[in-house]
Amino acid sequence: MAKINYATLTAELAGSHPVTGAYDADAQTAADELNAVNITQIKANLTGAEIWASTDATEYAALTADQKAQWLAFCGITDHDPSVGGLAQLFVVDLYGGASATVGNLGSLRGDNVSRASQLNLGVSVITISHVKAARGEA
């Protein structure tokens, strides 16, 4: 059975949720806020296959032979760091242009929707009323 990180949960409840604000409501509402999948974060990595699948066919067809070879080599790399301003992003924007459909597709793909509880890695998959009350010293 996983052990919850009450120190982190207590600190979080004393602050505010990045989307919904202060956790000053009852324990059920606070638990619901922590469990709501309403935070977008950038994935740790994207595979070359995911990137290839997100490529706009018309834009790919418009590339020169050299650019196509570069793109195929890039997509052949197993894992890419999709961080904003990272090397992968710079390469894609340089090749396709910032307003391209491929860049837009990859921008959407790299986002991952998570709950605040998941983002905090509290040790359990779902925060309950009991967890909130214990963290607040109400249990």
C-alpha cells in the first residue's frame, strides 16, 4: 500500500491550486480540486514515431529532399525532449516555420493533462476527504 506524503499535501493545502485558487473550502471540495485533471504540463519526452505521426503530409511533401532526409533522421531518434525552447522545438520550428500545422500538432501532442495530486506525486493516485482532513489536522 502506498504511503501518502502528508508534508507535501499539508503545504499544498496551505497554499493554492494553480487553476482553482485557495483550498479554503470543505475537505470534499479540496479533494475534488486536487483530483481534477485540469493542469497541462509538458511531457517528459516524445518518441520519433509520435512526431512522425503528427507531421502534416502537405508540409512534409513541400520540403526539399535534404529537409526530408533531416526530418526522417530526426523522427528516427527514439526519444525527444519536447521542452519549450529545447533543441527539438528549435529544429522543428526552423524546418517547418512557427505557424505550420506540424508545429501546431506537436505543440498539442506534447501537452499532458494531469491532476494537481498527480503533479505533486503525493504517493496515492486519488486524494480522499480523509487525506485532506488528516493533512489539515481535522482527523
